[in-house]
Amino acid sequence: MFGDNIKEYVVKYIQNGLQHIEVNTYMNELSDYSHAVAIIKAAVEQSRYRALQAGNAEMLSLYYGIGKYVSENTRNGAWGTDAIKQISMRLQKELPGLRGFSESNIKNMRQFFEEWAPYVNRQPVADDLELDGKFLLAEIRQPAAGDLDWKEFLSIGFSHHMEIIAKVKDVDARIFYIHECATRAWDKYTLRDYIKSGLYQGTASLPNNFDTALTDTKFAIKATKAFKENYLLDFINIENLGESDEDIDERVIENQIVNNIKEFILRFGTDFIFIGNQYRIEVAGEEMFIDLLFFNREINSLVAVELKAGKFKATYLGQLNTYLSILDDTVRKPHENPSVGIILCKDMNRSFVDYVIRDYDKPLGVATYKTSKEMSEDLLKALPPVNELKKLLDDAKDDDLQ
């Protein structure tokens, strides 16, 4: 199939947007890998032009296809052990200025294909293009509905994908970080820090009544995703906690959160804007104070957080429910969604929380927090130090923080 017209043959199908791959079964006969170099070189030359039009999706498609080509020739023994090194050297010699085709990065392309092939190479459906034979670049077919958001998958850079592949093994977690990168416009270093902080591991759904208190199903789902069940507040100094009553402990925790508000927002989740602590609200001549008040841009809603130094008590919900009523009546803007309330306490009996929270009419949730002294040694080693988090946030754009 591959002869003197290989370049014209490959170019023809690439220009038609048909990205398939040929598994070369003859490479054992070619000691200098000229055949492989010619195939990849042709693909790169055409991809450069198309990349100007198709952008990042074209680059990922190129890398995926080359990864498939390299995988199927190295894993079956068709190529020698130094094949990738030789191919890399030849490509860089024949395409001066070519970047991204070092030996290590070609291996990354192979890994990129091998990690995602089981999920993106589904069986074709009626709308897919069908061709006889196999061609150079593999077409990455859009996964079936529900697998992952295809536009998001193609919108993040190759370095982001490799960061996720290298540090995240669970497929659901990988899809989570792809979504976050795509929607939050994270750079690679921000992604790395969020992975280190265990953002995905902390996204287990907290006990809440969002599905019954919120009539808008989409809003209820977004609200559920906006909060975690457990938070690590490793910047809190707890040496003096427990030596006085709970009210004083709660004020100590609150003050330390306010003093470390950037770190708290990084732990609490994305899209939170801090409004104030001990936020004063009033109704019928009675004034009350909310421990912490935020606004979440993703759910377009005020978020009231009540801090509790001890274990969850049912009475906490009634107080917070009242706060939300007042916020909705006196503070919330007409275009905003209903206010959401979160109890952040030291411990809870989840079954009990699920039972008592169901009858309240305001959207309420209950989460717990841990301090660094309560975390396992292995988990602490996996988390970045507070000073690194502070540097990350100081360097980041935080114009929305007031």
C-alpha cells in the first residue's frame, strides 16, 4: 500500500479530515526506519497547516494518531528497541525547528493513545465516515453520550492531558480534571496543584436537600457539585482549641479562616468569592450575623457558611434556614438563584443528617472539616505545603476576590 506516492496518499486523506492509521508490518526489514519517518513527516507537514485552522483539536488528533502508530509497531516487536530514539532524531533533522517530537514526547504520544483508546475508540455509528483500509492518523471518534464531554476533551492542551494521565489513574477522576481545565482555563501548574490537593477526592456529595428544596433540577445538580463532603483546613492552628467552650473555638476557627481566606477558597472549591465574615442581616428589628458569606459564580448564588467546632446538631439547620430566608428577602439580587447554606462542622452522623435535613424548605448541606494533625501521614505527604498554596494564589489572577 505504501510506495512512492505515500506522501500524496497520506495528504489526500488528511485533507479530507479522515484520520486513520496504518500498522506497519514491514518495519523489521528497514533498519533505518525511513518508512516510519516518511509517514510521520508527511503527517506533521499537513497537520501544521490544519493546526492553524483547527487549533488544539488537530494537535491532539495528530499526537493520538502517531501514538497509535508507534504503539502498534513497538508493542508487537515490529520495531527495534531504539526505534523511537532514531525516529525522533531523524524527524528533527528533516524538519528543522520541529518541537514536541523528542524521544520522551513520542513516548508520551504512545501513552496518550494507549490510555484513552479503550474509551474513545468505540464502534462507529451511522453518522461516522467509513473507509476501506487503514490510513496514517487515527480518527478519534466522539465517545458515546455520557462518557465525557468531547469538546472539553479536545479543548485542553497535550501537556494538560499528560499531567492528568501521569498523576491520576481513575478514569472518572481524569474526566473530572479535564472538565475543570476546560471550564476554568487552568494552566498546567494550577492543574498540578489542584491534583496534589486532592480536589477530586474531596468531591463526594455532601448530605443535602437540594433535590427537594430547589425546583430547578439543573441548579440542584450544579449546587451538589459545588460542594464537598469533607474539607482539609490544614492552615488552622488547633493547639488552643478544646481548652474553652465551643463558641470561642468557633470564633478562633473563623478568624484563622479569614486570615487565610485565599487558602480557604482553594480548599473550599472553585468560583467562590468572599464577601465577609460576621455578615450582619436584620429582619423585624432583630439582627443576626452569618459566620462566613460567599458568592459562587458557577451556581450564581449567595452561600452562607456556619462554622461549628463540635459534632453536628439538628438545631444548627433551623438557624441557617432562617439566615437563608433573610438573605433571599433582603440581600439576594433579582437575577441570582436562591441562597444556599452550608454547616461546616467537626463531625457528623450522616444518616442522622439525611433524616433531619429533608423537611427544610431552603437548600441546606452539611460538611465536615479536618485539620493537618488529624490527617494520615501518607495523605499529608501528598498535599502541598500551605506556603506553596499561598504562592500559587498570590501569583494567580484574583481580581474577583474582594
